[in-house]
Amino acid sequence: MYCQFNESCNLLQTRDEDWIKCAGLVTCVLSILGSLCIISTHLLIREMKTTIRSILAHVSVMNLTSNTANMIGLVIYYGSTSSVQEPSSGVCKLQAFFTLYGTIGSVLWTLGLAVYLYYRIVSCDANVTKWVVRVLYVVCYTLPLYVSLWLLLDKWLGYSPRSPTHKGWCTIIEEADTLFVLLGDDLWIMLSIVLVNVISMTTHVNITSQLQHTHDHNRTIQQITRSLVNTDRKMLLLPVTFTLMWVWHLLGNILYVYIGLPSHNTLRDVIIFLSVIGDNAQGCVNFVLFCVLQDKLRRILIGWLRGCAERQQHRNQRELSTSLMISSYSSGELYIHSSHNSPL
């Protein structure tokens, strides 16, 4: 009876792991594609070479780093019984390092995007926004590197076979104190969620105040108003999507790491499932927000696709005309040749 119960539990656990692995891989692939689209449009389209798109490109680079590392971890380590799962495995530690570095960098650059938009709209001072961007480069690249190297060199990164929220992952090992888990990525995620929401709401209030003082009789003011409305829409969607993505990660750690609730329940499996999706979804969400929903980029891409289709159509017409000319010329030669060879 006990063996049958144990086998049933193992079967259910395997199915849960398969669902989590499948959801994580699909989300990673979609986010990697979305991040590549954001980076490529910023590099290849002249109209997209703005400071906001540059910050988005840096967010996408961090998302690429964490998504690629997570995808490797899901394929190699998660749900596996291979010997490479040992905490001393160099590959496992390296994967945990890049996952942590990309995660912290991604949330910090997203916070930086909210800060830049706030100063751009509120202060309207080019020198201030330039200094904001310089500070973002220093903080968003050096702080994640420092934290990740600190945990790696102190040997707190490795495989966690019994972690209540990261079981089967290469991350901060379960033997680490809660302080290391907090300083690893939870602290930066919590700060980013709070500050992104506060800054976005403050920017929304400022935009609403500016819109109340505009008049529709001037075309320039109309264009400024339309730009403010589009920015306001982004500033409302950014904190909502950002919070929905990362709240499950924090909720799992708060309940099962800091508070220490029993981890063998359905709620924990649901939180882990949502956490795997949310932790890897930012590249895909940013692509929808800043590519699919952006009218300017959509018009550029549609025009480029139409131009490609028209050029292909002209090329096909030229090839068809050339083939018809060649066939007509060949038919004429054949007719002349047959006339010369005729006995009449």
C-alpha cells in the first residue's frame, strides 16, 4: 500500500515537473525572440535609435542572459538525476551566476526606464536625463556583477535539490542563510516593484496635469498631447505587467523560505508554475508593449514588409518577362532554322 502511494506521489510530482519544464521552455523561447526583435529594431531602424529604445535594448540584453541560462538549466538540470547536479559542478554554478546576473540587471534596467521617463517628462532638462543615463549604466551593470560574483566566490551558488521554491534549479543553494537569498535577488526585485509603481504613478499624475493645460487648436500641441497620451499608456501598463511577472517569485520565497510554511501542497506548485512563467516572460511582454503596441514602429515594419513584397513582385515580373523573351527568341530561331532546312 505504501509503495503504491509512493509511486502515485512520484508520478504526480513528475507530471508537475513536466508542466513546469514545458511552460518555462516555451516562455524562455518567446522572450528570447522578443528580446532579439527589440535589439534588432534598435540597431537597424534609424527612427528607433532613441534613448528610450537604448534602455529597452539593455533590458533585452539582460533578459537574453537570464532566459538563455534558465533554458539551459531547465533542459540539463531540472527534473534530472544526472551526476552534473552536484553543487560543485562548474557548469551549474556558471548557469546560476548568469541567471542571477541577468535577473538583477533586468529589474534594475526596468526601474531605470521608469526613472528616465519620469525625469524626461517632469524636468525636461537634457543635462539631467544625460546624467540619469550615465548613472544607469554604472549601477545596472556593476551592481548585478558585484552581487553575482560575491555569491559565486563565497560558494553560495549551486544545485538545490531540496529547496522549497527552487527545487531542481541551479541557484542559491538551500544551505545559504536567508540573508543571502534576500540580497541575492529578492531585495532588488522588491525595491524595483515598489519604485516602479511609485514612479509610474507620479509620472501618470504629472502627465494628466500637463494634458489638462493643453489646447487642441495648435498642431504642435496636438502632437505633444498624442505623445503624452502614448507615454501615459505605457507608464500605466509597465508597473502592472512588471508586478504580475515578479510577484510570484517573491510570494514563493516569502511563504516558504522566510516564513517557512510546509512546502508539500498544491499552492506551492501553483506558485512555482507561475513563478517560472513570470521570471522568464519580461522579454516577451516588453516586445508586446514597445513593439506590437507602438504605432510608429508598426508603421515602419508594415512599410518595410510592403516594400519587400513590391520588390519581390517586380523581380518576379522581370524574370517572367525575361523568360518570355527568351522563349520567343528561341521559337523564332527554331522557325527560321526550319525554313532554311525546308526542301521547298
